[in-house]
Amino acid sequence: MTDDLATWLDQQLENQRLKGRTLKGMAYALPGEAGRFLTETGDFLLADVDAKRSVLNDAAEYIRNGAEAATDGMAVRVREHLALAYAEQEGYREEWRPQ
């Protein structure tokens, strides 16, 4: 389950990254406040992806190094909680829902 969740979550983050870049690209076609809004929203999405990827990389390292047992499954729970934001997306499994 963990590998499937990590793979699925990585794809959701990639989709979010592409949306952020698209919004920033669209911003150039719009004047004033609308363009600034799209730029800021795109910047936020890109920064959000970077932050979530950092958290996921740290969680993956805990799992790889065997520290997951000492943290009572915290790294897996972190993945589940991050995935919850994308629960309405295709491919989300109820078994990934945090308990």
C-alpha cells in the first residue's frame, strides 16, 4: 500500500505543479489585478508542491532507514494526511484515509 500511495501522491503533486505553471503562464495575458492573482496563485501552488515533496522525501527516508517502527508509523500517516487533500481525485483509495 505504501508504494502505491507514494506513487499516486507523487502524480497528484505533479498535476498541481503543472496547474501552478499554467496559471503563471496565463497571468501574462490578463491585465492588472487578475494577472497578479494568477501569478500569486501559481507561485503558491509551486511552493506548496515543493514543501509537500520535502515532507514526503523525509518520510521516505524514515521508512528506508527503518525508523518507521520507532515512530509508530508516523511517516505512513503523514503520507495519508497529505493524500487526503486529493481524495476527490481519480485513483484515491479509501484504505489510504487516515484513521
